[in-house]
Amino acid sequence: MTQRLNYQAIAGAGMRAFGGVHQYVATCGLPRSLVDLVYLRVSQINGCAYCISMHTRDLLDAGVGTARLMMLPVWCEAEGLFSPQEQAALQWAESVTGVSETQIPDADFSAVSAQFSEKEVVDLTIAIGLMNAYNRLAIGFRQRPLTSEPHPAA
């Protein structure tokens, strides 16, 4: 896969604006591990190799266990691996990311609202929207993962 263009260099001011939103999310008060799980799940749904690589490494560096990372795509079946707050955030992330299909049902809003304050729900939704935007840039312009380990020889 060849990168189509270097969007970061071409539209540096726009990317810095996204960086400002990223910084807001990083300092809004939501737990970093929760935000990183949401970023990874959104990137998995969207199929963004660049972001999956980045957020998986961030979570590993933060000490998140490999079992949780491996089970993230099926978090709703991974009983006991994710807290009720994480489950609500992941359901909200899936619902918001798939808005054209889900129409974000009231049940999902009720579930996330039961676990988070109104400000936290807004901040979480900003994080989800930001990651969806980053995914679309990376996928659209074929941003390669930061590092790719070759498959070991058979």
C-alpha cells in the first residue's frame, strides 16, 4: 500500500487544529486508558491500520493486558474483562461510529448516561468523533502503520 499523499505536511494548520481537539480530550478528565480503548475500538471498526497500530502500542505501553486487547472486538462477550463504565463507553463508541446504521438508539444513550456525567458523555463523543475523523484521513490517504513487523518465516 502506497501513501497517496502526506496530508500532515500539506495541511499542517488543519492537523494542528485536530491536535488541539486531541489535547482537549487528553486533559478533559476522562481516564486515559478508557479513551485509548475507545480510540482503538473505533479504529478497529473503521479498519484503520495506522491507528490500530498506534493505539494498540499506547495501551500495551500503559500496561493493558493482551487478553483485554485481543478481546476488544468482542468486548460484549468478554465477561469480566471490561468494567461497566468501559462497556458503556465501548457501546457508545460503536453506536456513534456506526451512526448511519444505528441512528444511535436511546438505549445506548441511557447506558452511557448511567455511567458518565453529561460533560463526560459530551467529551467521550468528541473523542469518538475525533478518532473517526483521524481514521478517515489515514485510510483515505493510505497512511501506513508506524511500524510493521514482517511475518516470521515459516
